[in-house]
Amino acid sequence: VQLVESGGGLVQTGGSLRLSCAASGGIFSFNAMSWYRQAPGKQRVLVASITSGGAADYAISVKGRFTISRDNAENTVYLQMNSLKPEDTAVYYCKATRGSILITAYWGQGTQVTVSS
């Protein structure tokens, strides 16, 4: 399984970006797909997740600004980020999990998002 993120870049405060995570193989086999982020010197934290059934959940810090979605036909998960703030600056990682009793996790290589003030 390979996860490839794209869509990161430099944007001004208040701007928008859409991140994509393309999976090699059908994403329908994953229990959930998530976006995490890691700012310099900080731990990696969950930003948003979406189940195979389409149920989404968000970190409080991004709720109302970010939207996670999935396109099973394109094997891709998206993160639409609006009203970006400097504190959103981080490397964003895509994660996919598979399994029930034994959970296997797959990670992408990350994409940098920088929000200038």
C-alpha cells in the first residue's frame, strides 16, 4: 500500500488549500482514513478522519474550517482547508488503517503546508 499526498504549499492567512491523498489500491478496504499534522518541535496530531461509511470527525482546532472527504472511485481522500491560520503550518500526513482485531496502519510521506501572516 502506498499513500501519496499532494497539494501542500505556501498560502496567506485566510487562504485555502486542498490536500489529496492517493492510495494504491482501493480505499474501500480501509476502516478509516485520516489526516494528521506535525508542526516543528511538536507531536503529530490528528486533524480529521473519515470512516469507510463516510462518517467524519475533526479536531476542535479545525472544525468548521476543514472538510475531509473521500472518492472511492478515485482511491483518494481530500482535506479542504479554508480560513487558514499561521498555526495551521505543519507537515500534513495521510494515514490509512485496515483490520479489526489486528490493526495495520499505513502512512504517506507528508506534504508541507505553510501559512504566512
